Amino acid sequence: MCESNVYLRDEEGERLVMEDAVTVESERGRVKVTDLLGEQKEFEGTLEEITFLEHKVVIRG
């Protein structure tokens, strides 16, 4: 499977905000992620890092 965990990183640190994300869309300072079951979440921030080997996506909020 190719799902990733999504983390939000800010001055307080890094926290998990979604597991099993299958799509990530970034546009105009917002990042929308969708999980395996179709649940969507949207975050204000920028896409900072994607690590394929760790299945990890980091959004800078």
C-alpha cells in the first residue's frame, strides 16, 4: 500500500493529523488531504516535506 501519515509542524512541534492519506493537494497556502476511506481535511500551511520511505508528509502550519 502507498498510504502516508500526515503531520502538522509548527512552533510547538510536530503532531499527527491524519493516517492513511492517499492524496495531498496544495494550493494558495492551504493543503487538502484525503484518507483511504475518503475523509478529507484541510490545513492552512505549506507542504514542507514528503519522505516516501517513511510514508510521511509534513505540513508547515
